[in-house]
Amino acid sequence: MTQNPDETAENDAGNAPLPAAAAAAPVDNSAVSVPAGDLAHLRGLADRARDYVEAASSANTRLAYASDWKHFSGWCRRQGLAVQPPDPQIVGLYITACAAGQATGLPNAVSTIERRLSALSWNFLQGGQALDRQDRHIAAVMAGIRNTHAKPPRQKEAILPEDLLAMLETLDRGALRGIRDRAMLLLGFTGGLRRSEIVGLDVGEGQSEDGRGWIEILDKGMVLNIRGKTGWREVEIGRGSSDATCPVVAVETWLKLARIVHGPLFRRVTGHGKTVGADRLNDKQVARLVKTAALGAGVRGDLSEDARGALFAGHSLRAGLASSAEVDERYVQKQLGHVSAEMTRRYQRRRDRFRVNLTKAAGL
């Protein structure tokens, strides 16, 4: 993280001359090329290397980075500035415009600006050029933006077990869509899964090109093999105390009634709820499911509907498990796939609240 700028750095960044304008140039996203000469036999390796470059980041990340690059390029064209080569001064002016609301009409959140910076660095790097984010024109301005505009992180509301039970009751037990949604909610909660991890599951190993894991159903439960942000991990999900709330039974029921034996686990239900398609669900559908079911169940009914709608998303399931599982922290950390215990503690929002009362411990 950058340190707070001193007054001199800020003044220098503001008074330095502007770079010359030039036409915007697109980024060459090919990070791998064949050396010059008659080396046609290497083209197959180059193609495979490009596939590995694609696999280095998730599809959602690449989409976000492409959108951010388009935003930056459009801003540069409107200002008559060059997109390339990477110029820290231009980037510093760009993030200033984002923070001031002059790039999109509304000020961007600090987290959005930081993501845009990461996107620019990544895109420049794909063209073989590096953006120096430690340059004073970027670092000093970014530090000032954080100090001026940073807000506490907005966390999604944790779905607790009693909330989940109420949400399940809003689903139609007699319809394929309701059976599927029931399995998704129970699996997402008990596995502490991200929404992309839920929809990325296949029935078995290596059954689709876009799969990010698969399930194994055993006598005592289910094992999920998941490729997540931190690499591959196994997630163990034991059978529940009742078939009505057991995630394994819910998945088995979905597979049986949907007649799925191969490929994506969770798919679209079409034809007035009677036909199961072949296509994998989009991860945004998990967020919509959680929000709709939470609102239908009256979770956080003390708030207005608009306020409640902003509280719930796919991460609510993940946070709910961490907030309600009364087990040693290391087991929760393993289930969620966190590298650090500190990240896990951020998810344990209600479980540990006021558990230690320092007021009373101090004798007051």
C-alpha cells in the first residue's frame, strides 16, 4: 500500500506539464508470440501458452478488466491524450477524474478506482509494457483519494440458519426450479461457497471445459473438488440431521428428478419449469436467488424493502456459515478456502460480536 503523500509531492503532481496528445492505441492482449524466423514448429506451443494465459485469471476478472480498459481508452480519446505508452501522469489524471465524477458522471468508489488501476496494469503488461504504480503521479494521488473518499467496507448481510430455513420454505418443492434452488442454497451455505464456485461444479471430473470443480457423493456426505482463487481445495459437506435440510439429499434429489448424469450440476430450467437445459447457470443467478428468497422470507423485516434488497447477495451464504458454525476457527478457514485467519474473521460477523465484553472485564 502507498503511504500518504507530502505537500510537495502533491504540488509537483499538480503543476507538472501535461504530456502531448496522441491517438489512442489498443492493447495487444497476446502475451505470447513466436520468435522471428522460420519457427513454425513453435506455433502449437504458442497457442497452448496463450490458453494458459487465459487460465491465469477468471472469466469475470477478464471481463471487468476489458471494461475498465475500454473506459480508460474512451476517457483518453475525449481528452486528446495518448493511451500508450503507459504514462503515470495520464493515469494520475484519469483516477482523479474517476474520483471527482468527471469520468462517468458519478464519483467512483475507492475500491472501483483500485480495480481500474489493476486493470490498467494488467492490460499494459499484456502488451509488454509496465505501468509504474509507485510513480508519484499515481501513488500520491491514490493515497489522497483513499484519505478523502475511503468508506468502511460494505459487507453483505450474513444468512443465518434460521434465515435459511425460512428461505427454503419460499421455494416450490413440487417444481424442478424450486428443487434446484433448494439444492443451490443448501450447498452454498454448508460449503461456504462463492457463487462462481456453486455454478462452476460438474457432476464428475473433467466433464466440461468451463467447469471449475466436481462433486463426489459418498455414504457420509459429499466432497467438492473446487478450483478457486487460491488453487484447488477439497470441501467436505456432511449429511444433515434431517433429509429436509440435508444438502446431500437436496443435490441427490435434483440430480434424480432433473435426470442429470453428466456435465454442469446446476442448469437452467425452461419450458414452464418442466425442461432442464444443457447450459450452466450464470453466477449472477445465485445472487438473485439469495436476494429473492431472503426478501420472500422476510429476513431483516425491520428494514425497508429497498434497504433489505441491498443487503443480500451470493456472499450472504458464505458469511452465514462463518457466522454460525460453532467450531474451531481453523475448520471454518479451511472450508472457505482462506489463506489467512484474518480474512476468516471478517466473515464471522455475528458469531463473535460481544462474545468478549471488555467493559465488564475492566470492572465497569
